[in-house]
Amino acid sequence: MHAHYLQHVPFEGLGSIEVWLREKGYEISATRFFMGQSLPSPTSVDLLIVLGGPMSVNDEKVFPWLTREKEFIRQCIQSEKPILGICLGAQLIANAMGARVYRNHDAEIGWFPVQGLSHHDDSCFTFPPVFEAFHWHSETFDLPVGATHLARTEACENQAFQLGRHVIGLQFHLEATVESVQEILSHSQTDVSPARYVQPANVMLAAAREKHQAANVLMNRVLSFLTGHSSLTST
């Protein structure tokens, strides 16, 4: 099995996802756009993971590879590949499928509760009614046509969606670890300015130590759902 991930900046990586992939026996490869690496053939990919990043999906003039990336995502969706998008990755999936991405009324940076939404479709993932997740975004997206709305927060209505059986977009970071939160903080400290939904750096790090394991377990459940693996996975 071959898992491929799309990485936009060196300080936003797989986090806890890498542990799950290795436990499940996946061969792992990457396209690191910041290094000018090429995209593979969609037919070679069994699982696609689209990671986060500080740029906007609308920055195609600054980052021309965004155009190629969106087309690659469309091809993988059309081929019914399991796809997980995280933060920017979720926005890229939404935008690749024709939905608008734009500035949210509030930035959301830190650990905040997420409300899982009930639905009556057994083919869709079900989040807990309330869970904690790490957030780092100032933009949001409209839901793609045909998508199921899976989660919201007080600061941002569209936090998660599912498209078909095999595509899930998450605005939040269930893959976050203490180390990954430290990495983002060290490279994006200027984003942390006092605001209603922006936590101080020390609060984020303390929360990461307390809350990342539960978030990672939920990340494993999402991955297991997408790929059909057992969800009884250690962190």
C-alpha cells in the first residue's frame, strides 16, 4: 500500500499520522512543493494526505504549483482514492471541487472545542458530540456541492466535511503533537496576537501536552474509516 502526502512548508508535516501509516505497513512518499518536487501518477497512490500551510488556496500567482496540486486532487477524487485534507488541505479539496475559500470573520489559533454534527448516513464518519482539537487558520471555505457537513466550532461554521465515501476535509489538526505545535509556533509566531479565538503560545503548548493523545486517537479513527482498516490502533 502506498500513502502519498502533499507538503507545503517544512514545518507542517504528518505528525501522528506517520505513526499510524507505519503501523499499517504503508510505503510513504511525498511531494514537497517548497522543494520543487513533482507529483506522482494518481494511479500509484492508495491514500492521499494533503497537509496544511500558511498560504491561501487563492495564491496561485505567488505559488503556481497550487494549480497543478488542485488538478491532481481532482484526479484522485475522480479515481475514488481515499483522501484526507488538513487545514489548507481541506481548503484545497473544497476549492478543487468548485467551492469558495475566503477569510473567516475570526482567526482561530489554539486548542478549542469542536462540535460533531449528527447525520443519518452510515457511509459518513461520525465525530463525537464535542471534542478538542488544535486550530491554526484565518480562512474558511464553503462546502463543496454534495458534501456532508461533519463539524463546526463557535469561531468557524465549516470545520469538517465528507465528499462521497472516501474524501474527508478537516479544518483542524487532529494529527498535532507537542513537537508539531512547537514547530508551527517557532515559524508563525507573528500570527499569535491577542484576539478572541487566539491563545497565547504558552497556553497552546500546555494544552498540547494534555490533549494531543486524545486528538491523535480520533485522527486514527478518521484514517481507519477512510481506508477500511481496524480503528483499534495505538498512539
